Amino acid sequence: MENRSPIVRFGITSKGKRSGCWRLRSGVAKPELFLEREGQGRQWHFSLHESGRWHMKENGKPLFFWARPPEVVPGYTRAIGIVQPVAVAHHDERAPGDVVLIPVSPETQAVAFSVYFERPGANMNGWPGKNADGTLFVGRMPLAQDTGTCCIIAKHEALQPSMSLTGPRPSGAELERMRQIAATGMLAITIIGELADGAIGLIDLRADENVLGALNNAW
């Protein structure tokens, strides 16, 4: 039987609706991770390779590169942080059955997901921030070659978008299409930046015409 990659899909849910989901896959042959987002126009693919030379591709073309950050505490490296504010939970259709959806009340501003590499010997009965920060367990996957595990956790917190916008300016046609979708209140975008500990940071947003105007000025 062919080996299959372990996969964890996750997002948020509020008032009977859900966000777009993120899909994290562990490599079969090498200790590496691959992250993709549910369809939002441009196809994004994040590759966290064993070499520590990581990259993001957009529609199959490399967009930027970065290096594996240092361990935040011995044995744990935060690789990616993903923030989803409650406003992005606007999809009516049901998510696939294997998606882990974190419930969010309308009063909660956001859920912050974190993806950690864990060295062998990590406590499988706990997870990063369980006791100190009240984080929630989302999922855990083994890494190839018995090199440890990957753990995904979540935490309810206020949205503090302090990262810089990254990426090329959309074409005129793309901006016009985005404006048309934004007018319906259904435009989903993701801002990319770097967190203080060196992890890549992603903020999902549901944009209206005012938000798009601000981003248009930033590009």
C-alpha cells in the first residue's frame, strides 16, 4: 500500500457559518510541511523543507523565500502563525468532515493558529501554551524519519494586524475584479508578514470596498 501524507485541515466557525480552511500536510519521505489555503483566487503553496530553506509559491511561481526560525523554547519551533478574525466566518456550505473548526463567538475578535515543529520527546499529552496561555489543541502529525512531530494549536485573542503587506501589486484587471467582489462583502484576502520570533505570519481578512481602498494605496 502506498504511504499517504498526514493532513490536518483547520479554520473557524461562528453562528452557523465557517471560514475558508487551511490545509497542512506532512511529507512522507522527508521531515517537511506543506501549507495551502482553500480556494481564494490566487493559489498559494508554502513549503517548509528539511533544509531550512523555505519558500512560498503563487500559482506555481516562487514569490519569496525565508529561513527556518530558531526554537522559541528548547525543542519547539514556531513555523507559521495564521490569524482568522470572526468576520471571515461567512461561508454557508459545510466543510469536509475532517476539518477542525474552532468555535468563535461574535464578541471574540480573532483566533490565532500556530504551527510548531516539535523535536522527538515532546509531551504528547500536552501542547505549546496549554497551561500558560490557555491554547486549544487543533491537531498533531508525525514528521518523516522519526524526527519529531508537528503540532497545531489555536488561541482566542484580539486582532492586532501589525505586519507589513508583502507581495506584488495586482494588475488593473485583478484590482477591478477584487473591487466587484468586495462590493458584495465576500472578498477574502490574506496579508503576509513576519512575526517577532521569525515565523511567517498570515492574516485572513474579509474585505469591503473601504479595506480594498486602503490596500490599494499600500500596494
